[in-house]
Amino acid sequence: MYANGPISTETRGAAGRSTEAADYQDVPRPVAVMPKTYAAGMHLARHFHPRAQLLYATSGLMMAFAEDGTWVVPEGHALWIPPRLPHAVATHGAVAMCSAYLDPAAVRSFPASCRVIAVSRLLAAALTALAEEPVLYAEAGRGGNLAALVLDEIGRAPATPLVGYRSAQALRTTVARVLGPQHPLRGDGRA
């Protein structure tokens, strides 16, 4: 397994910003933000990133799977993923998301395991604003201030206990209750 495959110079989103996670792993800034949209039923196979990731659902519903649990990430929430942690992601319906890739040196005091957080209005606004800055923002300017705010808001955000599952059976029970027993999202890392 490798982090994210080859770096793409052809996959671009709004304002010419790359939509490939690999393009954000070596950015010489503490926070690199990538907005992206996914179609319904998308499944990203197991992968990892050298940086930590905040996987924020700006709209829609995602599920993330790792060895130590499965997490439901509804709109307005984000999953904290430590650096180098293998994980897979599936969508239920169309999803708009924003990933913040965080330099491991900037998040040494952050949790060593995944957790879902409710995204505050301030964190959502800071992520949106940082996505509008150049990827190589001025660290002593607005971009650097926004990055510091993003790190502070993530660090102080409490975990949201109702959307994390430590066992596949607990997840399957919840999915069957909420979405119906025949729904294609399963607690085994597949969609």
C-alpha cells in the first residue's frame, strides 16, 4: 500500500486547486486544504496519508473504516484521522467535503486515534476561507492566521460520541435501523 498514488497535475477543482490528496502531503505549510465533491456510492479503497487529515462533510454523509473502528460522518461533522492511519471512505448519496491535511509536527498533542467532531461555525468558516487562499499562503499573513485558527479549533473540539463504532456488528445494527437492512453500506469497509 502506498499513500495516494501518483501526483496528478490534471485533476483540478475550483480556482485551479488540485483535487488529489497526494498533492497536499508535502506542502511546506502546517495546514493544506482540499475541497472536493463525490458522487453517490463512491468508495475510496484503503489508503493512508503521511499527514493527519480532518475529513469534513460540508454536505452529505460519509462512512470511514479503519482497523480500530468505523465512523459515520454526517454533514457538519468531521473525522480526525491521525497521520499514516490506513482508512477507507464510502459515501451515502452525493457528498461535498473539505479535507484539511495537517503537518504531523503541528498536531503532536492531538489524539492518536480517530474521532468524529462537530464542526463549529468558526472552524467551517476558517476552512472555507483557507481553501480560497493560495496553497502556499503567506504564513505571516491571513493564510497563516487562518491555519492557526483551524489547528486551534480542531484541537479544542470535543468528540461526538454518537457516530463512532468500535465493532462492525454495532454499525450494521445502526445502518439497518436507519437506512434499512438491505442498504449497500455495510460495516465491513465495503459499500
